[in-house]
Amino acid sequence: MESFKYTFPATRKIVNRAHVGVVGSGDLEVLIEPCEELRTEVTIRTGITGFKDTWKSIIQRFFTQHDVAAKVKINDFGATPGVVTIRLAQALEVSLLDSNKK
């Protein structure tokens, strides 16, 4: 089991918490919640070892494109980079929904 942490500056706050995906073969779960500070904190736990550079690239690319202040937890069980990006986009979409429109 490996664990990584990344922090990025941010300027835009999210509104809601979100939980998407499941920890299962080839998938992952993403939990996202608002962060009071103007930064993104990402914690990744994965059962697949040896992909630290890949994780860094994926996470850095996503949060450079999506400038949100959030605390993000990712629990992985062998997801591909495409699945990681899709799950992050889904969680971000849910977290930005207007609470009054749910």
C-alpha cells in the first residue's frame, strides 16, 4: 500500500462535499470537501505500487486545469489514468452544484 500527498494553490472554493466511485478492481473512490484555505490538498491511497510519477502527473494536470480549494481523498484499486480523471471530474461537478437545485 502506498500513500501520497500533494498540495496546490487555488482561488475558487467549492460548495458541497461529494463522494463518487467505489474501491474495487480497476476503480477508485474520490471524496471531496470544501477547504477553508485557498489550496487543494490531495491524499491518495493505492494498493498498486510503483506509479508515484504517474499519479503526480495526473493530479497536477487536473488541479492546474480546475483551480478549486478542496480537500480530496482518493482510494485506489488499480484505476487507469482515464478513470482517475473521470472520477475527479464527477466529484468536482457534484461539489460545484448549487445546494438549492439538488
